[in-house]
Amino acid sequence: MKSLIKTSAGIVLSALMVTASYGAKTVVIGEMQGFTGPIESMAGPMSLGANLAVTEANASGKYLAGTIEVARGDSTCIDSAAATALAEKLINENNAIALMGPNCSGVTKAVIGAVSVPMGVLQISNAATSPTLSVEPDGGLFFRTAPSDTIQAGVLAKVALARGITDIAVTHENGDYGKGLADSFVSQYEALGGTVTIVAAHENDKADYSADIAALSAAGSTTLAVFGYADTGGKGIVTASEDTGAFMDYVFADGMMSSTISDLVADGSWGTMPAPSAALLEKWKPVATAGGVDPLGVFTGESYDAMALIILASQAVNSAGTSGGAAMAEQVMNIANAPGIQCHVGKLGDCLKYISGGLEVDYVGAIGVELTAVGEQMGSYAEQEIIAGEFTVVGSH
């Protein structure tokens, strides 16, 4: 599938800005995570996953340009101005050759439009899932190891009906992530014969969600789908519902798959999150555990893979004697897809060696990376149910 290479014609690159680190003994990669805000409980584990790839590559001694350093910062998840300012700082002051992140879809879109495309810098998000990013003008410079929520919505719809949920109320955070997921879920769920009693947006960080819950409950369903964030509005919605007994059970998507939520809700509620196949998970588990990373954490494998793809693309352009964001972006698509020597998680040293030797590689990584023509992961999902107060994997899709 190497014919899927994205084009970037017409993009004017700031080559000096992108390649400032290449002649040095240290190469900097910018890492943008939502360390504060709606997903702060998830951002730390994601960062550990990303930096596990850096540690592994450095330890191998096979990276041609020297030592990789990570300049990281807080993209906040919901503050576009803060995220774009951080991206500019990472490139202009830290001389980052590429950006990994951000996590959340709205700020990711802002960074694409204001920073990575105008400045000609490769950007790979580990967790942004909004369907709108599939059509965002990116000059071929943006990729994501997280699949589009169009796919997750279809899985949620099918599993809900298979579990006998024939009607449902839906609430979503009032942003790119929540609205995109909710729209896609409603469309696919109704097409399969389900009934949506109400669709309502909720704001983050409100003091009181009782009015939201009253409106949702009045529509008649006893099941509530919450497409929001575990550390802010989504948590507020669930807390208000539990306080009043408005709903009997819940359906969650990846932004809610946190102990913050499982601690609030009785057993039986469930949700989905991107996850590798069982076979790939068996390879990822020992590597992640040895590196202090939760192998079942939300987007931890995707974070490892996003950082690994940047490292391998950098190796490829160094080997080819080229430079710049467009050259790295072209290499991402080459490296991510078949054919080539398969590179599995924990084997970045081997992969770096193959690339420097001029061999074609097919990076499989932690999650089974294979990118579509628009540069996003095809994706598979774990179905997780709250059992004994914890999200537990009960199926894969």
C-alpha cells in the first residue's frame, strides 16, 4: 500500500526552521499533551508511552543523528490559543523537527491550521479522533495513530444493539470531539434500527449539571450515552445522574474510559476505546510493563507508535540525505504501510538499522499501524465493561 503516499505539492516549507537540529548531536521532538484540563488523568500515561519509544531508540544506538530529546508541554486539550503558542515555542525555541500530539481534536485542528502547515512541520497526533480531521486541509503533513470516531461510532452502535439497547439518550461535550462522535453514532445507530430519544450537548466545567440530566431523562430512555471527557463535563453529567437515579446504565467512548468514571458507576455500564488485537496486545504488554506503561491505558500504544513513526521518518530522511517536514511526511506513509520487513513493538533498534541500510520496512508497532490515504489509523476497538468497579476488556471489534 505504499502507493497511498500523501501529496504536499504547493506547500511552501520553512526548511531552516524544520531542520535546525539535524546537524547537531541532539535532535528534539516536540510533545504536546493535555496535562491539565478534561483528560489530565489520561495524559500522563500517554506521555509515558510516547517517551518509551524515545528511550528505546536512544538505547539502541542506531539513530543516525545522535540522541533524541523530547521537549514537552501542556496543550490543555481545550485551549486553542495555548496549544498553538506551545507548538510555535517547540519549533521556534526548542528547534523541534516534528510535533507529536496534541491529544484533543479541537486544539489539534488549531495547531494544523496555525502552525504545522504554515511552518511546514510534520505533526502526528496520538489521540485526536474527530471525523472532521479526515478532511482538514493539512498539506500532507498531519497524521494520527488514533482512528477516526466514524469507526468507533459504528462499533458502539453495533454493540449497543447486540446488548439489547434499542433506545438511548445521547449527550456530548460541545466541541469537535463530542459532536463528531455523537453525530456519527446517531446516524449509524438509527440506521441499524435503534431509537435516539434525545441528543444534547453539554459544556465542560459547569458547577451544576442537574438541568442537563433532567432534560435527558425526560426524553424517556433509561440508558445514557456520554461522549465527553472523564475529568470535566462527562464526569459532571454522570455524577448528576447518579445523584438523582435518572439513568440505569451508561455507554461510554474513549474520552470517558477512566477510573474517574468507573469509580462512580455501578457494574454493567460499558464503553469502547481503540486497542490492538489480542495477538498484538501480547507483544505490547511485556514491552509496556517493563517500561512502566499501562498496556491497557487509553491511547498509550497509540502514543508509542506516534513517537516511533516520527523517529523512524527522521532516520529515513537522514539516510536519504533529504530534510524537511514534507520529506518526513512522505516517509511516514512509506514506513507505516506494507510491503516491507515488519517492525514490531520493542524492536525500534532493528527498524532503525533496516532503514539506515536502505531496506523497506512495514512498521506494525504496538497497535498494528496501517494508515489510510488521509494518514489515519484504520483501527480496532476493545469493548470494556465495568466489573468490580473497573473497566475490564470483554470483547474486541
